[in-house]
Amino acid sequence: MTISPNYGRLTKALQTWSEFQVNAKCKHCTWDSAHLLVQSAKILHQYAQQHLQDALAGSDAELSPLSEPLKLNLGEHRWLSADREESYSDWLAWILQGMSGATEILPLFALDHEAMRNLLGPVESIRREAWSNEKDSRTDIEVWFGDRSLLLIEVKVQNPGAELSAQLKRYAQRVADQHVERPLLVLLGTEATEPDLPLFGFIFTDWRTLCKRLRQYANRVKGSDLLRAAAILIFCGAVEQNLLRLSCRPRSFRAMATVNYLREWRCGV
């Protein structure tokens, strides 16, 4: 197991020293200890940068003849900015449309029970922003397997507020009103853990986990459909940079977050 340096402790220590230097009345107080901390931080930064280069090279080798999507600068694309939820929903829906059916789609959301896959079968249609009975309320992605089996995905690109629970309740009722025989409800969010709110049957999946699974999927299909695999990886890179704040050129003390992520997807974590 690789243990990442706890850079946050260094930042807190430097802030403490800064406040002490400003407020201390002792004329003999010095910054010697703080300078030692800064020097240690530089060493840790160099350590992390080397591990980042190794992780990027490992991803390049794994994805060959494609390469690591984090190397593309997708953080300044207006269409892919963090507040444009529709863009991410549209792109994800397009990716799902290209999949053969439940056997490929459900594992992305940890809905991979064999009996359920056999029941759902191939995709009949994928709908975006289907209107519910409520004014200005619409579902994000509906994946229909036949006319009685539905995977409903509610997409969030920012941390939701207290209104999320009421929204999910409306959507769950909408599904019930349609007499769906086999409904599967998924909440896709940016949080690392499930929101502490009533979810009314929705199963939580985070973007980090989804993107690692999409990377693995793209790596599997690249031999038969290289262009589609490339498009999926670019989508992953956009999510990773804009929503997860990962980067191949990270700010100080942020390199190990990217290193750990790249190691995880390659190991199937």
C-alpha cells in the first residue's frame, strides 16, 4: 500500500507560524523553523512530481495507442465548465447509446446482478430531459430496456442542497406513475460518499468511480472501436479536470491526488 504525504498538515503549520510571527511580542522570534518546513515541502513536492510522471507514463502505456486524457487541457473549455450540467448529461447519454445493452451499462453503476441483466436485455431508447408532471422539472437521462424496464439517472455536477430529496421523490413518483416493472434509479454526484438525505430508492454513484469504470471500458473496446474509445476517454478527462479537480500539472501539494487516481483505475479499484 502506498501512503501519500499529508500535505495539508504542512499548510496548517505554515499558517500557524505566520500568525505567531505577526502576533509575537518577542523580538528574538525567528522564521528558522518555518524555513525548514518550506524546505521539507519542496522535497515532498519533487517526490510527488516524480510519482506523477511515472503514473502518467503508466497510463500512456496502458491506453496505447491512445494516451492519458489528463494531458489535454479541458479545464478552460466553456462548454465543459463545472456549471454546465447539460453538457455532461448529453455526453454521458451518447456514451451509453453506443453500448450493447444492460450487460455493459449496469456495471458502470454497480448494477451488475446477472439476473437483472438477463431481464433487462438490449437498450430500446435513451431519452434526455423528459418532462415530468411538475412544471420546470425534468429527468436527466432515461435508459429504456423495452417499454417496462427503466434506468433513470439523475446527474449532479455540484454538491446538491436540501432540495435534492424532494426532487428525487418527484422522479421516483413519476416512475411509479408510468407503471415501470423494473425501475433502476441512480443518483450520479460529485461527493465521495452518499448524501445524508432520503434518496427514495435512488442508488448513489460518484463521478470518480464512474470515470474509472469508463476508462476501463474504453481500454477494453479500443481494439475494435478506437475513435469511440478516444471520445470516452476525452469525456473522462473533462470530468476529471473540471469536476474532480485532477490535473497533470497540479498546484503545489495536489500531485498525489492525481497519482492515486491513475493508479486506482489501472488496478481496477
